[in-house]
Amino acid sequence: MGIWTKVATAVRGGVNEAGEAIVDKQALRILDQEIRDADTGLIRSKEALTSIIGKRKLADKKVESLTASIKEFEGYAMQALDKDDETLATEIAEKIAGLEAELSGEEGVAKSFSDSEAQLRRAVGQTEANLKRLKQQVDTVKATETVQRAQAAVAARHSGSNSSMRSAGDSLERLKTKQAERAAQFEAASELANSTEEVSLEDKLKAAGIVSGGAKGGDVLARLRAQRSA
């Protein structure tokens, strides 16, 4: 495979991935539009069914009318035969033959409309049932999508280096550290204050002659001489 063929393949792959990403991102919108298209198709099918039903009813009425006319003229033909009027009976018979031919054609038309009506009724009924189930599934998918988006938002807030929870945790730790440092400073200051008070009190006692200070160089020398003389 040549380099340009590979490049073309990579480009096609990238376009396909981009297309899939767009479809995934707009999935619910596309699904809603497909549902609307299905609804529109169902409405048109029902309109076609209504038209066929109307035509079938007209054909049935035509069949009923022709059947009634044939029976009527058959009665006339019988009466003509009863009166031995062969000429009139023959004319009536020809009329009946024409009506029967017309009736045969109308019955075929009526049956065709009836068959189409039955098929379209089944198709419309099946489409309605499928569309109803699809809408129910879409409602479920939308509800699930809403819940998952909320969960994703919560997860995003509770995870990641820039999450609010982590930022709050870091702030809390920094505050605890500062408080611990202040507590240590307060403790050190207190100890220093106590130490200063003790030194000051000792000086005061020495000054009052209540306690003696530490030995001086002259005192040490006098003690050493006394020890030597002894």
C-alpha cells in the first residue's frame, strides 16, 4: 500500500470517526426527528387508508345498486314471460346481461379495494404498535440520559485536579496547617513569657537578699586560700 493510499485511508477513518462523534452527540435530536418522520409517515398511511375505505364503500354501494337493479329487471322479465311477450322479455334479458357484466367488474373493484384496505389496516396497526413501543423506549432512554448527565456532572465535581471537592480539601488542609503553626507559635510565646517571668523573679529575690547569687571569682579564690591554710 502506497503512502498516499495510507493517508487517504487515515483521512477517511478520521472523517468516519468525526461523523460518528457528531451522531453520538446529536443522538437524541436525531432520534426525535426520526420519530417525527415516523409519525408523519403513519399519518399519511392513515390518510391513504381513509381514501381506500371511501372508495371501497362506494364500490360496495355500486355492487348493491347493480344487484338490486338486476333483481328488479329479472322481475320485469318474468312478468313479460308471463304475458308471453318474448320481444320485451328478450330486451329485458339483454339489459340484465349488461348489468351483470357491469356488476362483475364492480365486484372485482370492490374486492381489490377491500383487500388493499385489509393489508393497509394491518400495516397501520403494526406501525402504530411499533411506534408506540419505540416512543416508550425513547422516553426511557431520555430519562436515563438525564440521570447519567447528572451523575457525570456530580462525578466531574468530585474528581479531577480542578474539581471543587479536591480544591476544598486542599484549602482545608492548608487551613489546618496554618492553625497548627499558630498553635505552636502561641505555645512557644507562652513558654518564653514564663521563662522571662522566672528570671525576673530570681533577680528580684537576689536584690532583696532572700537568695544569693552564684559564686564570684573573689569568693572562689578566698575559699581556695582557706583550704590551703588548713
